[in-house]
Amino acid sequence: MDTTHTRRDFIKATAAAGTTLAAAGLPLPAVRAAGSDEIRVGLVGCGGRGRGAVSDAIKAAPGVRLVAMGDAFADRVAEAQQRLQELGEAAHVPSERCFVGFDAFEKVVASDVNYVILATPPGFRPAHLKAAIAAGKNVFTEKPVAVDGPGIRTCLTLCEEAKTKRLGVGAGTQRRHEHGYIEAVKRVREGAIGDIVAARAYWNQGALWSKPRQNGWSDLEWQMRNWLYFTWLSGDHIVEQHVHNLDAVNWAMGAHPVRAMGMGGRQSRISNDFGNIFDHFAVDYEYANGVHLTSMCRQVPDCANRVAETIVGSRGTCETDSGAKRYELTGAKPWSFDGTEANPYVREHAALIESIRAGSPINELRTVAESTLTAIMGRMSAYTGKAVTWEDALNSGESLVPDPLAFGPMPMPPVPRPGQVT
């Protein structure tokens, strides 16, 4: 443990950060001795989202510092060291605490961290969660938390293990920490729009990044560096990205769907450069009470974009749009959010850190696992062309992540063909 942080230093840091946190509408953690309250972050996955999560955690509360990090690739670790310099000493990690390779996560978890950020491709998430929780570490996990049924079953077991060990588990479903969403969902669940009769969710956008293959890259390295485009790594974009909108609807419903009937395909990204995923999905989800959710997601350039959710009630409608910062209810009890919106990416870390310091750690693993499985269920239906139930998806024996993994030859999985995929 670093003994250079004295109680006086900690209180000074708290006072300095308190003004910023209060201005941003963030909760202020209790001031206690740095020895027990210091949040020592270990980063697993040093890409853009991982670096962003470190920055968010450091901004979320005083007494937070990055002490270890790891990635499968040395250049990603070096880039993270360089880019995180702007955060000062709180993010300075000496080379001996930087780990590279498939076992880098084990070395990060085995160090003296007490707050692990998991930001690798989602296919690795269940194994990394398992290692962190087994080691007794609090965890902030990016979404989604798995790419298949076996991974979700692991996460649900780990959720209960974390509760038993009184470990905090926060998730990157930041809409649940966005003031506008919180207020809108609260009103919906209190009955402001009457009984929910239908819902719609969209993540329709243009193209995303890709990395051309370089000399010396093995098949596995090329796939990992383009992880978005491989189902075994990302779950497909319905799982990796659209999970946010599905999570918002599940939150408003207070439940998860029980059945999915979907379709999708690949019309724009037809080159092998874009792996084996679809570029569009449309799924009809059914909840146990008979309510249907129409879900659409697309990553196709030069088309109309929409990232939003609609909840239709018997006495009104709720519209939520994070990008436009629009949250409103129409109908019997009209309302629109006019409050100050703090950064939800910072707030999700602030909530987790505050709960850990208060001795009542939050655990968001079940909700993010259920929303992830909602997306997996839709993908399975679109890939196969068949209706898929919650039990089908949860109990599926299909494990997508190859085991063991080693850099070298790895054939690209075929693009799924509905009617030919079981």
C-alpha cells in the first residue's frame, strides 16, 4: 500500500474535488482515512473505452488512482501510458506494473488493486469477472458482460458470489445513472403513462472504425484488433451496442422479454474485412405480460440515424433520447426533464465508489447480464430464423469463445445464414 498519502493530503484532495463534484451534481463520498478509502484501480483492456473509464473513475471521487494495467498487446499498454499522462500522478503506472499477454488480466488482479475495470472485448468478460471476484476485488465492468448463454450463466453465478463477498460490481450501462433517464423511468414505473402497452428501441447509425491487416499479424491478432466485427468477441452489434437501448426498456418494464423473433443480415459490410457479423437487425421481443418491444439496430452509412427508446402507455408515451438529451412524457401527465445533467460515465463510477466506501456496495451484474441475454436472444433468432425463448438462450450450450486461445492461425467464422444455422 502506498503510504505517501496522509490523512491531511486526503482531506485536502477531498476539499479540492468536492467543489467540482458538487457543481457537476455528483455525490460526495464520506471523508475517511486514505489508508482504508483509497481506490487503487487496475485496468484490464487499454483501448479507448478502458482509458476513458480510468479518467471517469479518477474524476468521480478523490483518493482514486490507477496502479496497474494490462492488455493483450504491448502497443496498447504503451499508448495508454502516454495518453493517461494528462491525468497526472493519479494515472501514472510504472512499467513494472504494466502487463502484456493473454494472462495480463491475472497479473493485474493479483496486484494490490481493489477496484478492477474490465474493458476488453466482451467475449473475455466472464473469465475476467470470474478472476476478479474470486480474488475479492470490486469490479467495474463494461457492457455487455458476455456473448453467449454459457457466459451469462457464469455472470449470474458470479453476481451471487459477489453479494456473498460484499463486493461492489458496477456496469457500463450509464443510462441508469443519467438524471433524465432516472426521472423518466421513475415516472413510468409510478404509472404516469398508465399501463405499458408497447415499446420501441433503436440504435441506427453509420459505419464504425476498422483496422486494415498489417504484416506480421496472425489471424487471431487481426480478429482481436477488429473485435467489433466478430461474434465471438463482440456478440455482434446488437449485443455490443444496442444492449444500451434494450437495457433502458427492460428497466422501464421492470422485467426482461421471454421470447424473440428476429431477422437481420449483411447488405453493406459484405467484405471479409468486416468479419462475420450482420450490419442490421430487427427483432420483435415479447414480455411475459404480452407487451411487445420493436427493436431495430443498424450500422450502415448514409442512412437515417436514430438512437432512442419509446415506451407507449395506455394514458401517454415516454420518449428518451440520450444523444439529444431529450426525456419527456406526453399524455395524461406531460413532463419533460429540465434539470442539470451530469456526466453519466462519471456518475456510474461515483455511485460505485461511494457505495464501496459506505460499506454497502452496489451490484449491477444481474441487470446488465439480463439485458445482455436479451440482446443475445435477439441475435440467436436473427441468425437462425427461428423464435428463441429466454430459456433457449440462457440454457444454450453454444460457447462462442475458442478455448484455448493462442496467437496464430484461426479461420474466420462464416457469416450466419438464417435457415441454415441451428
